[in-house]
Amino acid sequence: MEETILKTVKVTKIYNQGKHNEVVPVRDASLAVGRGMAVVLKGPSGSGKTTLLSMIGCQIKPTYGEIVVKGKPVSKLPEKFANLHKRQHIGFVFQQFHLVPDLSVLDNIMLPLLPWGMSPLERRRRAEELLTEFELTPRRQFKVRDLSGGEQQRVAISRSLINGCTVLLADEPTAHLDAQLTADFLGYMNDLKQKGYTILIASHDPVVCENAMVDRIIEMKNGEIVS
Amino acid sequence: MEAPSPSGSWLERQRCIIDYSLQSLFRRRTKNGLILIMYVLLIFVVSSVFFITGSLTVELFSTVDELPDITVQKLIGGRQTSIQESYFPAIREIPGVGDVQPRVWGYFYLQELQANFTVYGMDLNQLEAGDYQRIIDWKPVPQNTREHPDFRMVIGEGVYRLLKEIQMQDSFLFFQPNWESAIPFDIIGTFKSETQLQSNDLMVMQTEGARRVLELKPGDFTDLVVHVPNPEETEMIALKIRRYYPELRTVTRSQIESTYTSAFNWKGGFVLSSMLVVIFAFLVLIWDKASGLSPAEKKEIGILKAIGWDTEMILSVKFWESFIISFCAAICGVILSYFYIYWLHAPGFKEIFIGWSTIYPEFKLVPDIDIKFLLLIVTVTVIPYSAIAVFPSWKAAITDTDFILRNN
Amino acid sequence: MILNPWILTLLTGHGTLFFVFTLATINAWWIFRGWDFNASSEKQYRLEKRTYLVSSVMNLTLVIQMLMLVLMVMAADELAKTLPGAMCATGTLSSNEYGFPLLLVKIGSFFIYFVWLVLNLLDNQLETYPLVRAKYLALVFIYPVMVSETVLLLLFTVHLDPTRITSCCGSIYNESSAGLGGTMAGSSPVLTLALFFTAVLAILVWYGMEQTRGTHPTVKKGVLEIGLWIWLFMSALLTVISFISTYIYEMLSHKCPFCFLKQEYFYIGVPLYLFLFLATATGLTKGVLQWLGAEGQLGEKAARFRQKMGQMSIVCLLAYIVVGYAPFIIYFLRTGRTI
């Protein structure tokens, strides 16, 4: 029985609960993802997949239900401890990448390490490793705003991996990419999966859903998991 | 990539935070530069006030030992008048009194130059022979001084400069409208600049000459000074003098000390309290600037939170940013102020503190730095600034990551 | 007198902190009222976010408040120059009826703030924030202390009168004068030393017993420990005036507890009081930590904190004894007799 890395039990998120403008983007979502699996959360815009992904990634707290990441329940944890767990175990790639435009590639990649109180040398070493792996070394001192879309994506992926996590969450990673870059991205994901990473991607892109590395597709509609 | 070892120590984390804060400050250098400049100016003024009051107090206290233990004056109708010889024996008899010395001195106002001189009478032969001889630049004795030994004087540098303007630097004519004739005084020396604080507007002349100029009758004196060997007894003796002679007023040295210190502090406080308006305006400005964190700054906070930074860490960054600015401003302000007060001798500022006279001493202020003073600067400036900067940052730091990132 | 730079500084610093403390206390009350860790409502999340603000702000505020005690003593010393009859902080503080009460409140609040800061630190390290309600309620009770400090400071500064003669330390800390100062100065050194060293012994024995017999914390033990440290602090102050000062000044009649903070005595007062205050603060905190019991994560964490506080308190106490009694030992070795 493979180890369950990510699990949600009847997770619900309600905004403005009890008010006239109440919104329920996710309702009673339950899923489980095992170690080394690549799973896609599929659904149209507004189906709640981004919200669910954000909750699993400890970005938002659920209103009801339980979320377990690498064996630890995180829904009730105060932000400080949820963050600690997140830092240790989860890497997140955002749809818009969300890199700091004024910082260099190197500095952006090292950002998640500052809360660790790591020495500058050690930070550099880890960042250089990733720069090499993702062929970003010639661009290390460039400001992020001067990079192309594909390069920014590679920076975003590097940043998400620098904390040595083995769980990668990606939100609509191919939304702004052309076919070639999408293929590159899926190539990276496959490499990571081979290394034992657990991957959860929220996407409605058929190219992603139909890729060979995907082990399972979970469909969402109107905030609920339908399959 | 292996997972990092558990979080480093608090100190190491602070180091990382400070690293980031410095970088962040540099990235927004225009805005932060302006704030820094304003802040430096503020601290410059505050520390200049402290420096100058400190130095002048030191200067003053160094001369305070020269002040008489008790000065006795006679009052009639609340105004000071001359005191008669007849008081001396009784005061001398009071137990504990060491010596009683009458003094002849006063002010002479020169209309043409709008200058007030202090006239002091003493035996100039004693001046020539005694300890004070070395603080005077003696001039060659003019021919006719031997005929008028009473009409000689030694003057301060400030007086000398003024008299030079009217070509009277060798001999000065004293005259008042009610006098029969003018009295010429020969200037036989000037006080050296190291005594400027005391001697700048001083004219020391032969006692009889001083009497004439000040129109004091024979047997009358301006006041008395009483020397009391044991300082513990000063207050008691002063009290006794006032009891025996209710028409006499006593001023002790410690009373003068307190008054001078209060006056300096009062002036200092006055300048400072007008600064409070500026300080307040500055705080409002900072709040305004900080609460309107730019969209870019807000987004950056959102990104940091999204990648795993705590609210606490973000607040720490903001705290360190404001602390670094205010601390650097404090250092720069203090150094600039030191330079201004002790190298440039505080042009413009000095005049507020040292006197109402038209004759300004050119003396050099002595540096008096106290660690307590630096602590004061920190309390007055760094603390309010750092404290206030936290609130607006907190507001941004607690907003849902999602919300920030979607909306910026 | 209010335009004196020192006074303006004290009032500005204190005023800022008072304003910030008030805002934080209001928030603390809301948190206390609404806190329910097990709720997942938006309201609870909002309260949680508020705790970050209150926590950070109070950390900063209380640390600075503790520094203000130091600043106040320095200011009192400086202000002595403008008050007739005053030669040191004693003269300034005794120049009106608010000076010494202000000092006493400030000393008391120093310890209260220290304990709160340690409890806050402890609470923030536990995932369930078990002490949130207790500590924010405590903050609401601490607020009046802050208010009284501020009021006393205002009254004290407004009533400072440079035309009124005040007593110097020589007349206050004099055996023949009435009042607390005189009584303290006149108390027999043998008695005060006995009181002090008995307290030291009691604390050492207590700690020793804890080490050997194991530490099961109870409220009663906590209260006892707090009592011991209060006894130690008061008797230490007595010995400072009746004994230690004599050997610092090498004069039987000079017993002022402030004069030896000055440069001419090599600022010996600074480490002396620093160690005494730290020892007492950490000791008191250790006592309060006994109230948290031994159960669960809280108990475990509290035990680790108690150990640290205990170690610090002993180290500081010993350092205090060394600094305080060195002048006596030096004098005795030099002259072969006592004063």
C-alpha cells in the first residue's frame, strides 16, 4: 500500500459565511494522492480547483474538513506552524509565477530559504545547483522582469524546489505558455516524478491531462469532485 | 536536493532578515533616501541642541568655582542700590565666614555702538603682580598714565574690537551728559582669548576710576562677596545675613548654578518643543507614506507569504527597514551635528544660547559627549518611528495571500 | 521645567508607548472575548491574525518600557543639577511626593512585563496557542499599571520645581532621619545581611531539592518560589543601602543607592542592579511557570523554560553577589578591618 502524501477529507471553503454574498468555491472535497504519483485536478474556470489546490498548499485555510500533508493535519494549525510545515514539505508553482520583478534570478530562487536562517554560502550552493539543472546559469544576475516567459517559469520551478521538498503543487502552469514551453514543462515534471516527487497539478489544459506521466485525473465541477 | 536542517538560531534568522531588509531598502532608494534626509535634518537639530547645552554647561561649570560663595546686595524698593561699608563688620563676625570683600562694578552703556560694557574696579597693580598677569596681553604704558593712575583699564577682546571701530583702542573717553567733563582712560592691556566667556565685554579699571564712571559715592560699593570655607554652612550664613539685615539680598553660588542650568535647559527645551511640531508632522508623513504601501510592496508581501514566510518575519523585515533608516539617520545626524557645533562652531545656533549682548564671545565650544545623550536621541526618534511603522505593515502582512496576489 | 530636554524625552517616549499599548490592549480584549481555537470561522482567522500584531507590538513595547526604567534613573540624575539641594537621582525623586512612588511602580512593572514577555514567547512556540486567553486577559489587567505609570510620570514632571529646595541623599539615607530611607540606612548590617543570605540559601536549597527530587510543578510551589524571590529582592535592596554602599563609598555616612551609578564610582551600580534585576525577574518567571502544570506539550515546554530561567537566575544572582561584595572584600584585604 503506497503511502498517502496528500489527503483531504470533506473539505469545504465558504467566503462571507451567512451573508448575502456568501460564496462556496469548494464543497465536501475528498481526495488522496500517494507517494510518487502525478495527479491532475481537472475542471473549467470557477470549478474550485485553484482554491482546493491552495488549501492543500496551506495558502488558505478550509472552513470545514481536514487536510493532511505528509501525515500531519494542517487545517487547524496556526499560520506560523502551517507555514513551517509548508516550507519543509511543499513547493508551489503559481499560475502567474509570482516572482519579485526587481530581484535577480538568483535572489528569487533563494528567497524561500531566508526563514530557515541558512548561511549565505549554503543558500548560494543550493541555488547554483538548481540554476545548473534548469539551465539558468547565464541568467543568474538578470532581473526577473527582463526574462522571457519560459525562463520565468523555470525560475518559478527552481524556487519551488529549493527547500528540498518532495511535493510539488502547480496551479495552471501552462496557461501562458506555447506548445513548446508546455512540452518543456511536462518534461521537467516527468523528470521530477522519476526522482520520486509527488505532483499535483490544477489544469484544464487537455495537453496536460492527456500526458503519459499523469497517473490519475480528478474532475471538479462547481466546487465538487465529480470523479 | 536534500531538505535543509531544522531552522537556524534566532540570531541567524535575524541576520537573514536584515540582509533582506537592506536589499529591500536599496531597491526603493528614492523614497527611502528622501525619508532619510528629512530624518537626518531632524536629528541634526535635536542633537545640536543637546550638544550646545551640554558644552555650555560644562564651560559654565568650569567657571562656577570662581563664583563667590555668597553675593550680598542691598535692595531699596525692590531695586538694587549701593551697599555701605557699615555692613561689613557685622557680616564678618558671623561664625563660619572666612572673608568679606566689597566690590565696585556695574554696566556702562555706549550709545554710539549700542554696546553694554561690564565695568569692574580693582587695584590694577595687583593684577599686574598676581596670577592674572599671564592672561593679559599687556600694552606699553603711555606717557601720561603716571599722572592719572586711577584712569587705566584692561579690556576684553570684544571691547577692543568695538573701540577699534571708533579708533579708541588706545585711549577711551568716558562721558555722560550730566558730567562736567569727559574722563579719558588709558588702555593698558587686553584679556587673552582663552578667557573670552568671562572677559569679552569686560573693562577692568582702577577702583577709584571705576567709582567715577559708575558714579558711586565714597564708602559705597556695588555689592559684597562673602567667602565661606565650609560649603555646608553657606545656606545658613546667607539666611543669617538676611535675618540681621532684611534690606539685604543674598545670592549663593549654587543658586546661580541652578539658574544658569535651568536657563540653558529652558532655551534648549524651547527649541525642542517647537521641534515637536516638526516631529509630529514627520510622524504623520511617515504614517501616510507607510500606510499607503505601494501595490508593488503589497504584492511583494503577498509573494513572500505564498512561498512560506510568516507574518512575524514580514513584520520583522518592516521593523528592521524602519530601524535601519532611523538608526543611520541618528548616526549621521549626530555626526553632522558634532561637525557643525565643534568644527564650524555653530554659526547661527550659538547666538540663541549664549547671550543677549551685541558682543559675542568667539570662544571654542568643548566637546562633551555622554552615552546618556545618545540614548536620549534614540528614545526621542528611533522608537516612535519604528513603533509606528509596524501598524501599516501588519495590515498588509495579514491580508490573505490569495487576495493580494489576485488583485495586484 | 517641562521644557527640559530630559523631561520632554521621557514624556515623548512614554507617550508613544502608552498610545501603542492602548491599541494593543483593545485588540487583546477582542481576542480574549472571541478566541476559540477549534473554530474554523473567518472570525477566528481574523483573531489569529490580530494575535500577530498584538504579540509583535507588545514585545517591542514592553522591552522599551523596561529600558525606560533605566532612562528615568538617568534623567533623575541629570535633573539633579537643576534642583537646589539635589546631588543625585535621590534628590530629584524626593523633590515632590510623586518621585519615589513612580520609581516603585516602574520597578514593579519591570518584573510584570518580563514575566509576560516570557509567557508570550512560550505560548508562541506551541501549535495550539494554549495561553492566548490567559495572557491577553493578563494584558488587560496590566494596562492599569501602565496607566498609573503614565499618570505618575506626568504628575512628577509637572510638579518638579527648581525653586524648591530638595533633600540630598545624605539627609535622606541617614540613620537619624525619619522616613523609609532613614530606616533602611539605619538598619543593622548584620541583620540585613542575615536576611539576604538566608534568602539566597533558601533559593539554593529549593533549586537543589528540585534537581534531586524531580520537578512536579504546582500552583503552591509557584507561589512559594515567587515569595522567595520577592524576599530576596527586598533584602538585597536593604543590604545595598545598609552595607554594600558603605564599602563602595568607603564612608559610613554615605549610603545612597544611586550615587554609585556615576562615573566616579566606575559605574559599579550598573552591573550591580542589572544582575539583581535579571536574577529576580528570571526567578519570578520560573515561579509563575510552575502554575502551568506538567501536562501535555505546554507542560513539557514550560519545564524547559523553567530550567532555563532557573539557570539564568542562579548565574545572575551569583554575579550580583560577586559585584556587590567585592568592594567589601577588597577593603577588608587592604585594611584588615571593617568600616
